Amino acid sequence: MSRTRLLTAALAVTLLAAGACSRADRGTDSASAPAQDKGPAAELRLGYFPNVTHAAALIGLEKGLFGKELGNTKLTPTKFNAGPEEVAALLGGSLDAGFIGSGPAINAYAKSNGAAVRLISGATSGGAQLVVRSDITKPEDLAGKTVVTPQLGNTQDVSLKKWLGDKGLTEKVQVTNLENAQTLDAFKKGDVQAAWLPEPWSSRLVLEAGATVLVDEKELWPGGKFPTTVLIVRTAYLKDHPQTVQALLRGLVASIDFAGASKTEAQAAVNKQLKELTGKELSGPVTERAWANIELTLDPAAGQFPQLAKDAVTAGVAKEAASVAGFADLSALNTVLKQLGKSEVDPSGLDKK
């Protein structure tokens, strides 16, 4: 082989090695991989809860608004009782997207080192309260009492423990976890004295079991707004099927618009779904009270997520505050909103690493 050919071969090897090093430096994180649009998905597996705080999801399912937008993509809805179960399904790959509380959403992002999921929209603000036995009138009265949340590490669990820490009551109160329906029964029997719950369960304890409100979580956040329910999606699914994600978001926009245009019909749709999912519909007074405590919104209040991550540490459910930089990807939502002539949603810097 001539010297010229040797030099050419050596240069080629060097360039290949440099390219390989460059790729290695970038890593294999799916979040940094190039987009690879594979067209509409064959199926969308969607998680949600049978709670009024998931009203937008329930309306979309009951009125067929998601299915209408998804077209030939099969919609497979899956009910969950609390966020940690849904996180396991998302990280395990058996779920593609899910309506979920802010706490578990952060946990899913942190557990995967920022790779597995993205926050793509808000759904509900408000709708969580600490309700107590009538003789408990101030925080100090909770000392020696049992307080319930839906599940260890869920959004209300973090909120309660953060609040107890701020009040110096962490070591004085017994916190336990029960499914919401079991909490209602236990409160009626006197086995528990307080519970931090999402709607409609806080309203049910007030109207059906004689509880009173000690803390409305709205009082703890600027402007009374906090992300009770958001919509997250697997990062790989978002990259592979952006058209399907946009279709899901169009369905969500339609659901929230439907609720705004007809409260009565929206409440009826939610109640019908709840009856199918739990075997029981809500009474008129419970529905009205729960509805008054929530706001259906596409805005996930992204700017509050760094504080929510810190709250998990104060609550003792995380050793250090999770980094939420880059968690939000509202580009699909804002594309849909722009197409519909609506105002875009601000990611508040949460879209940047």
C-alpha cells in the first residue's frame, strides 16, 4: 500500500473514532436523542384516577372527546387509585401517558434521571383539603391523632407532611395511608381523626361524615393556584408519536372547553364515569362543593415545581430535592393552542436543562 493510501486510511479511522467519541459524550439519554416521528401510534394507554380532580380526563372519556381526536389510534384507559402506582406503570412501559398528581410526576422524572417522562400539560388546580373532626380547631389539636393520606409519597401525602413539618408536628402526629373510600368509612367509625384528601373525598367527609376544614391547600400557594393534576407522557412516546400526543391534547382542550361551556353537563359526565368506576355516583351537594374547589386548566403552574421538589425533602419522602430542569415540554400543547387561536402556556423555564 502506498504512503498516500496509508495516510488516507489512518485519517478515516481517526475521523470514525472522533465521531464515536462525540456520540459517547452526548450519551444515550432518550431525552437528548434526535426526534424520530413514526406517525400516529396504534394505541395510546392512558392513566387517570376516579376523582373529581381528574374531571378533565373523566369528561374526555365519557363524551368521547379523546377518541374523536385520536381517530384510528386505539385508546386504552386505565384507572389508578394513587400516583405511585401510575408511576410504576409509566416507568415499566405499560402506560404511555397519565393524568397524575404533581408529586408522583416529579418522582417519575427523578427516578429516571430526567429521561423517562415529560410534563406536557396541566389539568386541575386546587381541590385538596385537610379535613378534621369537629373538635380539632387548630394545628396543635392534631397532636396524638391519626391523619390519613391516599398513599405514601402521593401529592397529598407530601403536602400534609410538609405542612406538619412547618408546624413542628412531624413527631406528634401519626400519618397513615388508606384508599379514599376506606378513609371515609374509618372517619365515620372514629378510627381516624383527620385526612388530607383530594376532591371529591374531602367534600364527602365534610358532607357525609361531619368533618370540618382545617386547611384548604389553596391558602398555602401564591394566588391560590397549585398543580393538583397534570398530564405527563413517556419521553419516547412523545418523540415517536408527536401527532398522537397532539391529538390527546386537543381532546383535553375540548374537555376543558366543554366544562366551561356547560357545568351541569360536565358534572353529569363526571358523575357517570365515577359511577361506572366506583359503583356509586356523587350526591348533588358533594358534586357542587367539589366542583367549586377545583379549576380545570391547561396551565401546569410549571414555576412551582422547584418548590414542590423541595417540599418532598421537607416532608421526608425524598433525601434531596429532585432536579426538575427540563421536565416540561409544552411545545405540543402550545402548537395545539396556537392552531386553535388560544393563548400559549408559559413553561416558566422548566423546559430548560
